Amino acid sequence: MEIDPLDMGASDWERLKMCHACVIENVKTSMLSRRELFRGAASVGLASAAAGVISARPALAQSTGRVVDLTHAYDGDFPTFDGNPGILYSSQFEHDRDGYKIWELTIYEHTGTHIDAPLHFAADGASVAELDPSSLVCPLCIIDIKSKAADDPNAMLEPEDIEAFVSANGDIPQGACVAMNSGWADKLGTEGYRNDADGNFTFPGFSKAATDMLIEIGAGSIGVDTLSLDPGNSADFAVHYSWLPSGHFGIENLANLDALPVSGATLFVGAPKHKQGTGGPARVMAVI
């Protein structure tokens, strides 16, 4: 029944206002319900996405925000395997002449703190540009062999060192980088970083038996605080010829491993991305 506003009394106006209030309240309730529905759906979506990230990277560090640089600054004096300068500078533009500064750099791939890609020792291996980016962000496990290296400058990280680490710290996470800490970085700046008194290559490295074990347990990469993945007295580069062709990469000349816990950090490898690259200088950092 229609009501003529001109014929409405006070009681009719009150009933009409109450009716309008009910309608408005119903609309508000409906809108809030829809908002809660959407908010809930969004929360579920975000939770699902977060769960996906967590399940994909279960062992990444719960970061406190502390960053440790594992990269040596290097120039033409940094020790290299062949003894030649790993980087050469040629000035192309000068501040006083041109208003800005640019160097032309000649860089050898395997110098300074650098990455070895599979292509380095396998003709059909992945180049540094083809590495899976997810492999460059990974859990870091550090195995200390400093006492062994103090007695034998060509000491090797062996399977028993891995077993001792696992016994003390738990399993090595899938895709982790396993780094050897021999204390050799402290020798940088001396002849002892590269050679013994007779001029022979002398520095610790991994044994093939150890890297074979790491392949079996699912490690993704290895790192050393020395010039080479193999020890200095290696005659066959057994680790290079087995680890890299298996599709894994290595990092050489790491710094500051003593500044990190042996497990729990996340490694970030800023590898270069030049096509057909067998490796190259990298900015390597860990987050705790």
C-alpha cells in the first residue's frame, strides 16, 4: 500500500525512518560481510603463496638482517693460478679532462672471488649465464678444517669431515652450498696463499670422495677459501673434472667465513651473466 506523505502522521514518519534505518543497516552488514569474505580470500591466497615459498626453500635462513661480505676486493696484485694479473685497468676518461671517470677493464674469468660454472670443465656444461637463479640463493654450510690444514697445507676436506659436520649440526639442506674453511684467507697478501717455499702450489681443497658424497646427498655447490676447488698438489683436478660436469658450480677465494655460523646463513651469489661464460668474478654475500 502506498502512503501519501501529505497524509502521514507522526507515528507514520517514525515507522518510515525505522524502516529506512533497517535497510541501511542491512546494506552495511552485507557490505561488511563481502569485505570480510574478500579479506579472508586474500589472506588465504597470501598464506598459500607464503606456504609455497616456504616449501620451496625450507632451509633458507630466518634473517636477522646482518650481511657478511664473502668477497675479496681485488686488483692486478691479487694471486692467480697462472701468476698473471687477473684484472687490468686502462683509463678511458678522466675527471679533470672529461668531467667523469671510466676504466676499460680486461678481466680473466677465474680470478679474485669467482664462480666456476660447469662449462669450465665440461664442453656441454651450462655456462654461468645459464645457471638456475634459484641455485645462487641457498643455505650455506661451513665445514672447518683449519686444524687439519695447519698440519698439512694441502689438506683435503674428506667424507669424514662431512659426517662430523652432520653429526654436530644436522643434515645438509638440499641445494646448499658447502664451503670449506681452511683458514687460508688469512694468508692473503703473502706468498703462502699460493706457494710453498719451493714455489709449489700449496693450499687445501676438496677430495673427490667428499664431492661425490655431496652429490649423493643433494648439495648444490661448493666453495673454498683458496685458489682452487682441488688442493694445490693435485695432479689431476679430480674435483673440477667430476663436480663441474655433474652440473654443479663452485666458488673460489671466499673471504670472511669465520664471521659466520657453520649453519643457518643464506648465501647470495652475484654471478656474472655473460653468454658462453665459464665463470667469472662474483660478489658473494651471506645473510644471517
